[in-house]
Amino acid sequence: MNHTSQPVIKMDRISKIYRPKRSLFGSKPADKIVALNEVSFQINRGEIFGLVGESGSGKTTAGRLMVKLEKADKGRVFLDGQDMTRIRGNMLKAFRARIQMIFQDPYQSLNPQLSIYDTVVEPLIVHHRGDHNGRIEKVAQVLSAVRLTPAEDFFPRYAHELSGGQRQRVAISRAMVLNPDFIVADEPTSMLDATTSYQIFSIISALRDQYHVTFLFITHSLAAANFLCDRIAVIYRGYLVEMGLARQIIRHPTHPYTMALLDALPVYCKDASCKFHNTLLKTPREMPNHDHCPFFPRCRRADLDQCANERPTMLHLSDTHSVACFKAV
């Protein structure tokens, strides 16, 4: 699928720091946690963009900042070129109608006291979209689009009556019911088996093509991102370390952390032509107390001088491939 060069969403040097509060007993709070450090990327209209990293990498924080469930400490977020960083009131409500989020656990994100119809129709009521008959028709349309058919059979049912895959389809249909421009899918298949995950991937791809909606797909799995995404950004402890076309990242990784993620996928190392990168130290080095490459403590290839004393910036290897690593040159 061809995608326009106009970004739907742009993150410009976004930083987010969590500062733990002092306990009730007055003990010293834990050190601050840097969730995102000057992260910048853009997602073009009509693409599925993957944000990949291990737990604690900051990928979910990035998604929550995009939909304004959290506020950034620094940087700006743009929607169709308009700065949305400090919008309030009606502008914020209109923004949230255009950007939706699919959460990791559908059982937690769906109200168990609401029927499937009431769950999916609620955004239409909140945003005053359509009349009674029009809402019924729209709910049936989006349930059919996520392959819950006949849609009317699901109207009176409740979340606990559905399988995990069906619940996630309801969550997707709720996100789709307002015809948004952009959807953040936060590890939507991490709680599902492989077969059901494949079905969800197929649904997301079909929705992109049918409704021209743009997706941010957050995942810990490069295999899932490779299957579904057009472009991939790899994030490590709040820092973007590599970004490029999915096929570039999988076939020609240049950052040691990306290589380590690939090494963790046995499917990529069964073929005789597959290279095992072996970039991850078994025992991490001590963390320097000054500026350094974020991956230095775990990187087997690190330069003990440069990587321990400097933080690399993004280097453009080509028009479509960037990496933040001194050893990638």
C-alpha cells in the first residue's frame, strides 16, 4: 500500500520523567524514572507503524502521550501539522474523537456491566454522533468489520460471555466506531494465543485498508511487527535506537539491541543462512555515572571509551533507515 508523506502524528523531542513521591513514613523516594528521552518520530497517513521494545522501554508511555492520557514534561505532539500539546476543552474532545486507543487487556478496558452494544455505542453518545437508528447501524457495521457476525447476535451479550479474542475485537470496534484518523494499539495480542493473534493482525490490516485509518502498533515482538508493520522504531529505556522499513530492520539490523531482540526469536535462527548476532552480555557492566550510550551496560560490542562517555545521536544510514550507535558506521 502506498502511503502519503504527510504525517498524521508527529512527536517532537518528547520527554517524560516519573518522579516517585516520598512515602508516608518519610523515607527517601526512589530515583526518578526516565520513561522517554527526547523521542522524535512521525507516522505517515495510511501506514502501520511499529514501536518495539522490551518491558519498561517506554513504548506504552509514548502511546499514552499520543492520545493525551498523560502529559509530556518536554516536547510537542502534532496532529496533521497542528500543535496539540496544550489543547483543552472542546479542542481536546475533538482531538480524542480523532485518536483512539486499543488497550492490552480487553477484559480490563471493557465495562463488565455494559452489554456489547452499549460498550461500542457509548463513544457515539458522548460525541453526539447520529440518531438512535444510525447508531444501531454503525455499531453493527463496526462489529461486522472485526468479524463478529451476525453483529446483532452480539448486541445483548457481555464481556464475560466472550473469549479473549472476541473481547479484543469488541475493543477494536469501540475504537473504530467514531471513524478515527489514528489508533494506538498497545500490545493488543500479548494475552492471546498465536492463532487468535494472527486473526487480530489480519483485522487490523483490513481496517487500515478499508477505513484508511493509521495505526501505531506497540509490541515487544519484532516478529509481530515484521508481520504487520510498514515501518518499525526500536526503543530502549526511553531512547529511540533504530528506525526504518520493517524489512530493513529485520534483514539488516544495525543496532546491537535490535540484534539482541532478533536473537531472542528462535524462528530467525533455524535457517542455515540466518546469522546469530550475539550482542548481549550475559553479565551487564556497571552503569557509568555520567553520560553514556543507554545500551552500554549490556552491549558486547561497546567501545569501552567512546560508548561509556558519549550518548550517540540518530545517524541517517539512508533515506529510510536511521540508527543511534557509534559502531554502526
